[in-house]
Amino acid sequence: MESPNRAYLPAVDHLRAFAALLIVFYHSIHLLYPRLAFHRAWQPTDWPLTQNPLLASLVEGHSAVALFLVISGFILTYGSLGRGIRWTEFYWNRFLRIFPLYLFVLLTAANAFPQKFRFPEFLSSAFQFGYLAGGLSYGEWTGVTWSIAVEAHLYLLFPAILHYLNAGRLWPLLRMAVLVWLVRLAALGMGAGILDVTYWTVLGRVDEFLAGAVLAWLVHRHGLPDRLRLLFPVAAVGAVGALWGFHTTGGWPGHQDWRLLWPTVEAVVWTAFVAGYLAFAPLLPGIADTALRYLGKVSYSVYLAHVPVITILAAREWILAVPGFGPFGNALLTAVLVVLPVTVAFSSLTWSTVEAPFLAMRRRYARA
């Protein structure tokens, strides 16, 4: 996405597109698989298991949130390093980026299901604290909005992160990461849930945002040498291997204490993936570049729209059932041929109608 505050990097839109595709396939598998395998709606206890590394990566596609946060830390830092930042304009731009579409979703759900509306809960969600407790809950309609609140809270750390990186001081950021690790450990020792300290909250997401910021600092200092593109296939295999290993030890529902380190593993894996792809992206053919640029541009709309689309298809049983493909195969086939086209079409409408007019109001916050 183009911004008045930094040079456009097509590779970043490509990466957003990859993250959007991963999350679409992830939710398609989990919401469509029970319909195909058990002929019933999804239940919280459902977690399909597979020994196929590529399929396991899609089953654990919730890791796309980590990739989104690495990208966010990278692009914000990349456009701000070595420049004076007017923080009022910076946070105004952040508001314009995430709130119009987010509030559109909340208000649409509230109007569609008024019996569930509670004004205090709406305020909790509107002020980005609904993911902690007491926010509006409209099931699949608002099921992914928790991550938007987490990202908004991470923005509050950004001035300190940028200050240290502008001074070339990485040690304070390492101290910040160590402090978060210790707090996670203490919370777990006091009885907190492993998912609360590694997945749902800022505690589990600082590593990823920090890693993206440090990558931007390295690129700012050293550029993107051509040899770095060799990292991309290695990092892609590493990401698949890490998610396959995570899946074979129980997947997302697992509660082993070692998962305390999983956010850091995700941060390292996805940061390597981003670094390699930034150098690799110029090798893509024009048609792939154009498609990924567009999908990356509307990726926020895709992120918020895809679960309702999948839910409607599952409830109506508008699912492809090709003989011989099995539940996994048909879930993925439906994702590619039905879910993705419908979601992108709807997202194009929300992008042009809801997002674009507000993004045109962004201000220049970075000065030489």
C-alpha cells in the first residue's frame, strides 16, 4: 500500500497477500472440514490432524497473525528511521488505517443483532480493550478483531522502539524482549493460561513486532544484497517445518509449558521469511506481482470479511465435494474456487467504499 510517508515497497504488499491467503485457508479448513467429515457445524474441540507438512502449515495457519505483526513492525520502522516524527499525525494515520473498517464491522454486527448489543461492551471494543474482557461478541462476525486491538496496543511501544533504533542501540530492545519473556513466565507460574500469554494478548506478540522493527533497521543500514534472496526458500521451508513441528506436538489447542517460547520462534521464522522475500520479490513475473499487490492492498478487508463468508458457505453447505479429494482436499478446493473469489470481491467493495476515503485523509508525519 502506498503511503505519503515512505517509498512504496511492492514486496510488502506481496507479504500481506501471503498472510491473508494463509489465514483464509486456515479458517476454511477449520470451518468446512467438520461439515465434510462429520456433517455438522464446527465445534471448539475440532482440530484436524495430519502428517503432511504443507497441510499441517495450513491447519496451523493462525500463525499468519505473527506474520502480519512482523510486517507491521517492519514497515512502520522502515518509513520512520532517521526521520523526525510528528507523533500526533502518526497516530492519526494509524487511526485512519484501522478504525473506519473496524468500526464498520462492529456497527454492522450491532445493527444486525441488536439483542446482543450492550453499550459498555461496545465502548470496550471501540477503545481496543474488548479482547481482554467485556467486549462485544458476535461470533464469527467479530472473531478476528482481537488481533486488531493487540496491534493497536503495540503502536504505543513504537516511539520507544524507534528512539533506540535511531540511536543504533539494540540492547534496550533485547532487554524489552527479556522482560516480556520473564513476565510471561511469571504469569504462567501464577496460573495464567498458556494461550493468554502467548497468543491472544500483547504479552505474546511483542516479539514479532520487535523482530520486524529490527529487520527494518538492518535493511536501512545494509540494504538488500542479491545474495539475501537465497534465504527465501530456506526460510519458507523453515516456516513449514516449524508449523509442522508445532502441529505434531498438539497444535494450537496444546497447553505444554514450552509453548512459552513459541512467539519467539514465530518471530524468528517469519522475520527470516520477510527478509528473504524482500530480496526475492523482484524476480516474480509481472502478472504475479500485480495480483499480489492488489491482494495485499485489500488484505485488511480480506482479513475482516473472510470468516463471515466461510460461515455462510458452511451453514448453507455450499461446499464443493469432489469424489476422491477427501475432507481436506474439498475444503481447500472450496477455499480456492469459492471462498477466495467471493471474499476478494466483497473486500474490493469495502476497500473502495470504507477504507480508501479515510486513507486519503492521511497526513505526512515523517520529515527529513
